[in-house]
Amino acid sequence: MAINYTFGLPQLHNFAEFIYYQGLFLPHEIDRIIDFWEDDKTIKATLSGDKKYNDALRKSSVMFIDNTHENDWIYSKLGALAINCNQERFHFDLLGFHQELQLTKYSEGNFFDWHLDFGAGEISNRKLSMTIQLSDEEEYEGGDLQFMINNEIVNAPRKKGTIVIFPSFIMHRVTPITKGTRQSIVGWVSGPPYR
């Protein structure tokens, strides 16, 4: 006979696989971020923890947004939003951004197939993933940020300035760009390992 024994743990009644916010960055701030892009500072995107390229899984260009005094306003805005979102939805133990924000560019033919942002080693402390849409949705075709939720594919909003936050263990992808260019910021808020 099975016995159901509870440990009396708190429950989350408003958990969501992803949350999105709009209006945190003003249009001139988004333009300022886009102007950070410098072709000579970009690298071909690799997979976390891997120094090799895997064009079968990910194809895009990235550059890093250094956590400097000049860029503090970006980290501060995103950090405050992550804390509020976490308090409302997830209750994870968070410590901050332990990796630099990535400015990412997807050009025609670029994509990032199904993956998790969480895993072994250097990415084992990731708790929340963030994506900030910098391109106008009319500037490109394809390039949808999608989530796999209970075997159903769900599209995230594409409106310029939208910030999508989700637990780093949620399966997601960016579909291939068929026309134009999509730019975004991606970042991860980290904390102690799950226990």
C-alpha cells in the first residue's frame, strides 16, 4: 500500500514557464544598446562550456557587454527586473549575473536549435535566463524565440523592447532567420546549485 507523505514544503501557485515584460527600456536606450555592436569585437557563437563551434546546433554572432560603469544602467535595470520576477514567480536563490551579458545577432540562415541554458559545469549555477528583443519585428522573418511546453511549441512575443524571463532549465530555441537580422541581449542570473 502506497503512503503519501508530505514534507510540508511551500508551493508555487503562479509558476510560469516564461514571463515577458515591455517598456523597461525606452526606444533611445534600445538604439544606444544596438550601437554597442562592433564587428571587430564579435565572435562566432559557441556552446557554453565548449570552445568548439557546432553549426548544427547554433549559428550566430555575439559580443559581450562588459559590466563597466558605463554599462551599469543595463545591468541594474535587468537585475532589478529579475529580482522582482523571481519573487513573484520562482523563489530561486539568486546571487547575480556571473557571466557577461551577450549582444547577439542572427543574420539570414542563423538559428539556435532546441537547448537548455542550464547544465553541468560552468552553467550549473544558471537559474533565470533573459532575452531582450532589440530588433523591430518587421525587420526580419523567422527568428522566433520558442519554448517547448508539455510537447507544445509556444512562441514568445517579438515586439521591440520585450524582455522574456524563464527558468534556465526550460527547453527553447530560436528558429532560422529567413530574411533580415534579429538582434537581442541574452543573459543569465545565477545562484547556488539546486539542492
